[in-house]
Amino acid sequence: MQSGFKVEGDKVTLSLGTSREDGVKQVSFRISHRPGIKYKRVRDLSITYDKVSGRIEARLVVEVEARENNGAGKVAVDLGETVMMACAFDDGTVLLYSGRLIKAVRRYWQKVRANLKQNSRRWKRIAHREKKQVEHLLHAATSHLIAECVQKGVKEIAIGNLNGIRESIAYGDRLNQRLHAWPYRKLANMLKYKGALVGILVRDDVDEENTSITCHACAQVAASNRRHRGLYACSCGWRAQADVNGALNIFERAFQVSPVKGSSGRVARPAVVSYRLGWHGVAEPKRKGKFLRASA
């Protein structure tokens, strides 16, 4: 017995004491976890009641065995809103993870909540549903990126330093409110723990100041070089998708080398990755009278 609970294989038995009126002294459940991940031991366990979902949840802290990683590859990630992650690999290839569905989900539920009393039971239930849907998409995107990194033999991922990122944004009240609520830290933390499971170091200490407006080819800093629809075009002749340009600058700052300079000077055409919500889809129960529809 460990701190009131016992673990046998994937079975956990929790002691409830001997003073319960119903006479129940213990409860058991089984741990389900990702395939291919082995855990050494359960370090901590807590039982909580979720008032929003009405469910009793067991939350475990486990110690796992990280898989051996003999790779040497590197990748830089630029976090954003419309493009959730722009990823530049050391071989010059790039991946763009769309954030449009997350924006649509949040916009939809914000409209629903606007007609409800704040912090009411239904308001909290809808906020909980939005949170779960956004987390589902974040998990899908980060898991896909880590799988790509494993396939490419990546050993290290560099992302921008998130400290003060929200304080540095000044785009007006409406846009600030949207960006300040964007889950940058949650996204970074997901990358960190999923990377650690497969032996990939994820560092977030790269200074990303001006990386979005700096030309990766000639280092000119000019906000005007960011054109419409995500295009970055410099007078020196460098043209690239704007988020890719930022990711390349983060790569160079993190690893003191560019994945494209010295080669053809071109970036491979970005592969855009987007996701559907599946069974987590946006759905508001029909009620009598008017109800909102999801925005296009």
C-alpha cells in the first residue's frame, strides 16, 4: 500500500478508510495509457469531483520510461493563432498546423455564452465543453508533430520564449483579448511532456523578438515586409510564407545556423496540417426558440 493506494499491474486499489457509513472500504479501477509508453510507478493519486461534468475523476502522476532517441535532428516552432505552429526542420522542410478550427470553436462558444448569465451552471458547462474541444485539437496537433519528429530523427525542438508574450502584444482591445486567451503555454507544455516521452528535448528559451518581421535572408527588420495572406516579401528578393520566415529565424537564433542558407535559398513548399473535431464536434443542444449556428 502506497499513501492509501496500491498498484498491481494496471489495477489501482484506493483505500477509503473504515469509517464510511455505507461500509465501502476500497474502490478499484484500471489505468489506461498510451500504447508504447511504459510507466515505472504511480507517484501520486487524487480523487476529485468535477462539478461541471458531474463525474468523479482519478488523477494520477506517474513516472514513465522515456524511449531511447539516437537522433540528431533539430526543428524550430513558431507559435501563432491562424497558423498554430509553423515548424522548420533542419533539412529545409516545413509543416504548418492550422489554428482556424480552434478559432472557429472558440468564436462559436463565445457567441453562445454571450446570451447566458456569467458563471451560471449552463455557462460553466459550455465553458467546460469549449475547453475540452480546444484541448482535443491541441493534443491532435502536438501528437502529430512529435510523431513527425520521431520519424525524422529529431533530438531537439526550439520554440520562442513565452514569458511576456501577451504583455508585448498591442493590437487593440478586441484582438488583444483574443490573443491573451490563446493557449500558448498549454501548447508548449504538451510539446514538452510528449517530447520527453520519446527522448526529445523541447526548449522555450529562444528570444523571438522581431522574428516575424525580420528577413531571414538579409536580416532587414521591416514590418511592411509582411504582406497580405501571410506573405513575407523583402526588397532583397526573399519571399516566403510569413510564419515560415519566423520559424526559420527562430531556428537560426536557437542553433546558430540556417536550414536553408547556403543551399538553393528556397524553402520547400509548406505542408499544411488541419484537423476535424470528430465526436468532439461543435454542437449546441436545440432548444425552443432561437439558437445560434456555428460561424463559417
